[in-house]
Amino acid sequence: MLPRRMRRRCGSGYNAALIHGNALIGEHTAFLRAVESVRIFGFIWGIGGIVLLLVFAIVRLGGVALAAGDHPLTFWHWALAFGWLLYMVWAEGYKGFHLAFAPRVVVRAEYLARHPRTWHVLLAPLYCMGYIHATTRRRLLSVALTSMILCFVFLVRMLPQPWRGLVDAGVVAGLMVGVASILYYLVRLKRSGAASLPVPPDVPVRAVADAPA
């Protein structure tokens, strides 16, 4: 058997090593928790920021649409308003949001959560809309779409009531479909994973190649 003094030294060394090992494990666990928090924040901020923007537009334009009711409306007003509303639900809501914008926002938010970078997380809504860290084609399409929307908004603001309100009613309907579509794809992501979403994240090829398996 080892002498008592040597056993004490060995025991002290073992305890010190154990304490050091526990400290390293604690630091590693804290780091993993911090990374996970950043991932969750990026995902929520990316999608939540866009949803808040759409809801703000719905509330703002909805007030203008309701103001159209303060003016006398003829049969042709109602007929054109109904036809425009159906068109915007199909063109803006279904084709624009449901088939393209909404799934891309969700799939890019999921990609951001798996590959977080500080400035990507801070600008998560812009990231999810494809303005940053996207393929050249995606960035050009995003800028072109934004420019078209701004031009459309400027032209609509020049319309007198009740026409402006009737046009905005169709826009609001399309935006509501957009919000519902984002929520739909969030549920789909939760249930079936990112592979079930119908569009790719459109990140640069180099980023895909450098991503860990």
C-alpha cells in the first residue's frame, strides 16, 4: 500500500483534476446554451420581424380601405372591388406569398438557425427576405420586387377615395394570405422538417459547401 502522505497527494491531485474537468464541462455547456440562444433568437427575430411588418401594413392599409365606406359606392365600385380582391388573393396572396415568399422566409430562417453568424442574426428579417447572404439572382429578385412594391404604393396613394380604399382592400387581403402562409409553413417545418418546404434557401454555393454535414 502507498504511504498515507502519498495517498493524500494523489487524492488532492485527483480532486483538483476533477474540479478542473467539471469547470471545463460547465464552460462548454454554457457556450452551447449561448449558441442555442443565438439560434433561437435569429429564427424568431427573422420570422417575427417580417410578420410584424406585414401586420403593420395590414392595419395601416386596412384603415384606408375602411375609409372608402364613407363615400357613396355604386354597383360598379363593388363589382370592381370584388374582382380586384379575388385577383389580389390569387396573384399576391397565393402566387406571391404562399408559393414563393412565405416558404422562402421560413426555410431561410431555419438555415440561419443552423448556421448563425452575428450580423446575419442581427439583420435576420433582411436575411430571411433574401437581401443578404443570398445568391445574386435572389438578391436581384428581392430588390426588384421591393422596387415594384414601392412604385405601386406611390401610384395608389395618388388615387382619390373611394378608389384608393378599394385597391388597398385587395392588397390587405393578399397580405393576410401572406401572414397565414408563413404560419402554415412554420407548422409544416415543425412537423416534417426543412426538406418538406417547396423552395431552397438560396444561399451562396460557397456557404453550402463550407457548411458542416
